Amino acid sequence: MSVEDGSANHGRLLASVRGPQDVKRMSTEELRLLAAEIRDFLVAKVSRTGGHLGPNLGVVELTLAMHRVFDSPRDRFLFDTGHQAYVHKMVTGRQDGFDRLRQRGGLSGYPSQAESEHDLIENSHASTALSYADGLAKAYALRGEPRSVVAVVGDGALTGGMCWEALNNIAAARNPLVIVVNDNGRSYAPTIGGLAEHLSTLRLNPGYEKVLDVVKDALGSTPLVGRPMYEVLHAVKKGIKDAVAPQAMFEDLGIKYVGPVDGHDLPAVESALRAAKNFGGPVIVHAVTRKGYGYRPAEEDEADRLHGPSSAFDIETGKLLAAPSVKWTHVFADELVAIADERPDVVGITAAMAEPTGIAALARKYPKRVYDVGIAEQHAATSAAGLALGGLHPVVAVYATFLNRAFDQVLLDVAMHKLPVTFVLDRAGITGPDGPSHYGIWDMSVFGVVPGIRIAAPRDAATLREELREAVAVDDGPTVLRFPTGTVAADLPAVRRIGSVDVLAESARTDVLLVAVGAFGQLGVEVASRVAEQGYGVTVVDPRWVRPVPEELVALAGAHRLVVTVEDGVRTGGVGDALAKALRDADVQVPLRDLGVPAQWHPHGTRAQILADLGLTAQDVARDVTGWISLLDQSIEPVRVPANGGTAGNGAGKGHTTRQG
């Protein structure tokens, strides 16, 4: 009874599960049926909302075994990235919330402290759970609390350096701690790296224990030579096992290793977890699973096993229901390949996300010129520095939120050496359903302080192509190209270009200079039209390159009565901050208002919903701009704030600051 064989499950057992205690009472046969019902439920719900499907289909039995062996929430479960926590949510009484999964007011796509006492961490950046677990186990030991800590870590996460820093400390502390390695050979795509090859080798030889038993039985019945021959073969077998399995590596650290165990054999997983729980020290339980298990469209999807369908899909085929559209990522991928055709020195780097970032297109045409480093953004940045030192121009494609992890490397390993490395940041700005850990709102502020860095924010497909070419043409320092998620905006041609600044709209009156950053170009034009109805003139410009601040932008500001910036990033240290500083340095005395994202944790929802909450819509901005310029007409001085940027906004959701240039 599963999605794969097409039978219908009515969810009787699943409906009876309101907490882990209900799972503990079930028989082996009931658990088998429950697992099938859970898979049906997952496919049915995620097919309507989108979400992380493949990872959760692969951990059904594993999650049930965890809740049978341990006592959540007293025993703490820490899911690395949280992609695979949907089954945990179902077992802990949150089935009803799946109708609005990843939607406003519904369940988060990751563990969430606000949802349940069974969730402890909700940071969905990979390779962090073992460090949390190390500290938590130390805290319980120091406080004398006999509580278990269980960290579920994918083999993909083990490609991240933090995991190995944590393992070193976990081994030294020797506190009770269970590390479940969910080994499906994939993060998004197949896992890359040396450890992955070890695990892959082991997965490809699952029968060697059985083979040895057969040989033992056969040779045991052979007189004289039987037993000695078996001993020789056993020694050979041990050598092979040490060569292909990771237990020697872990046990050399001082961490007990159990496995590999079939992650879809619930009794076997349960037995391994009970042994680990009772050991009294750090234990790794190696569970081999199949991402997308039990749902044929997922198992047959070679790209990512239906890792995370972005929207509703057809249950029979696994194909998205929405008509295909041109995404920002697609435009980048196509242009990068075109550039690589012309320049053999251009190479690509990604951190376990070749398909989601578009680097896969380059890899398909030039496989030797693309490097997937695994979930290791820090290494990606410094490896890129090495490639640049070797005469190449690396293009590092990651999600905007993930480059934050490599700030030190960008600063000191790339920028300080003035190396030509281009960082392409997908999912910049408010991204929506994945929530606060995935919002790419920090990059312009965080990386804006890096000396010599150049940051571009294209507004449409045409400027993305143009600015990518400009970025890879830079040979004396790092460049950043950032763009949002989703469907690419319609092309918005400039009226004219002044230096590097595009003028998108202008009026005979020069009341307001509206600086529309990146994808807010169209919003800026709409604002100008609305404000014109009130009798004011607005010049809308797209700076194209927001770092360093273009000199032409400062000159334009001086020719207007009011400057307003609008950006899809945090205001502190953002484009508005940078322009205000440039105006002060140039002694341009013009008031400036900056609109952007407050530096807070914003809930999940659609991009449009959250931008509306923040007052970043054409209607809201037009109303604000009209109000501010009308104050100047009345000769009412705008609120003055210190140069360090005090807030004079109208609430946390709609932050804006008035600065006197």
C-alpha cells in the first residue's frame, strides 16, 4: 500500500497519531501500513503547495523509529537543514497544518519553535546540527540531566566543514549523543566528494556480509583447509571493509559506529538506535536510504528526486502544473554558457546546488570547467581565489543567503588579493515560502563593506546578461551579481544612460530622485506615474552597480529636492545608507529617505505578501513619496537623524529613515 503501487490509503492509522506515544503503541504490521499512509499523505499535500518532498519520502521509517526509541520532546531531535522534518511534524500532531504548508499562517517548511515543543532549532543552513548537538549534550552533562540528543545529518551535510569541526569536539567530549547519518547519496543532486565516494562504495556492496556467510558455510564443510581458508578470507574481508566503510575513520576519532543499516527496514533501524541510545557515548548510526522512496516520479527523477517542487504538481507524473516560465536562473545559466563559449578561462563553482543555481547548464557543456565543492561555501570562495591566482575567472553561483557563511573568505582571501572572482547570488531579497533563514536580504549590507568589491543588481533579463558580462570583464577584484527568485521581470528599457546609471523615467520637474534597485525598476516607474498625478515630477533611475556608489548618482541627487531609495535588502548598511554617505562626503545637501527591509526575522509567505507588509508596493511608496515632498512644499523640515541612522519611520514593518545629506 503505497503511492508507488497506486493503491488508495484512507489514512486511518495516520489520523490516530496525535503524538509520539501513539506510534510507540503500534505493532510491526501497523507501522508498515502507517509508513504507506504517511507517503500518500506527503504526496497529496505537497502536490498542492510545493515543498520538500523527496527528502521526506526517504526518512519515513527512520523518523518513526526515532520516535519509538526516544522520548521527544525531553529527548531532543536536531534536523540538519530541516528538509526532512515533515514526517516529524506529522508524528508530533501537526497533520492538520499541511493544507497550508509554507503558506501564510500555515506550517513552516522547516522545524519551528513557534509551532511545537518538539522543534528546537530552525536554522535551515546545512552542516550546523552537529555543533548544536555538541553544545546541547555538554549542557545536559553539566546540568546532570539524563537526556538524549539525536542529530539527523545527511551525507550531503557531511561535505560541510562545520560537521568535521563538530565531530572533533564531540569525540573529545565523549558525551552521550546519537548522530544519525541519513545516507541517500544526495543533498540536492548526487553528493560530491571523498566521503561521498566512500559511502557510495559501501552502498554498492550491500551484500558482502551475506557473501561472507555463504563462503563460511561452504568452506566450513571442507576438511582441513576449510577453517584456515575462512580465516584468510575473513582477514581480507576486514581489510576491504575498512577500505570502503567510514567506521574506521569515525572510530579513530573515538566515535562508535553502527551500520550500515537499511533505513527503510524499521525494525533494523529501531534496533540500531536502541543500541546507540544505550551505549553511553557518541555513536554514529549509518542509515542508507533512498530519496523519494515509494513514489515512482520521485525515484525516477535523476536531477534531484523531486527534492523540492516549488509549486503544485500532478501526482501521477510529478510534473509542475503551472505553465513553464523563464526564470532569472535560466537567463543567468544561458548567458554564462555563452560567455564560456567565448572565454575558455571562465569556470563555474557551486556548493551542492548545480541545478538550482543554473551552473548545471555550464557543466553539461563543459564538465571539466565546473566544480561542485559540496556544502562548503567557505571552501568555494577560497578555492575560487586559487583558480583566479592560476589565471582563470571563476563564477561562484550560490543562493544569496548562503554566501553570508563565507564573508571572511570573500574579504581576506579574494578581495584583499584583488582577485577576479564573480559571485552570482540567486534568490536575493525576499524569497517567500522558505522563510527567514532563506531570505537573501543581507548581502548588499554584509558585502558592501568589502574594499574594492563591485555589486550589480539587474532589473530584467537584458540587464542581467549585460551586467554578468561586465562582471566577468573585471580583472582587478571581486564582483557580485544579485537577482531574486521566480519569473524574470519583463524587459524595461532605459530612457537614457548617464555614465553607468540608467534613467527609467523622467519629468520636466525635478522634485524627486527615486533610486530603484534591481527588480524594483518597474515599481519605480509605477510610482513616478502615481506621483505625477499629484503634480510632482519624479526621475527614476536604476544604478545598475550599487557598489561603489556611482558618481553620476551623486550628481543626479544634487539636482533634485528629495532622494528616495527603495531596495530589497536590509536598510542598515544598504544602498540608501551608502548613498547617504556618498552625499555627505560630496557635501550634497539634499534630504534622503531610504525604503527597504527592516533587519528583523520576517515570517514565511509569498514574496508579494511580505513586500506588502513592508510597504514596498507601488501604492505604498507613491503615498510615502507624495507625503514627503509635500512636506518640503510646506517648508516643514524633515526629521533630522544622526549620521549613524536613527529611525524615523511609521512602524517596524515600514522602516524608512530621513537623512540630511
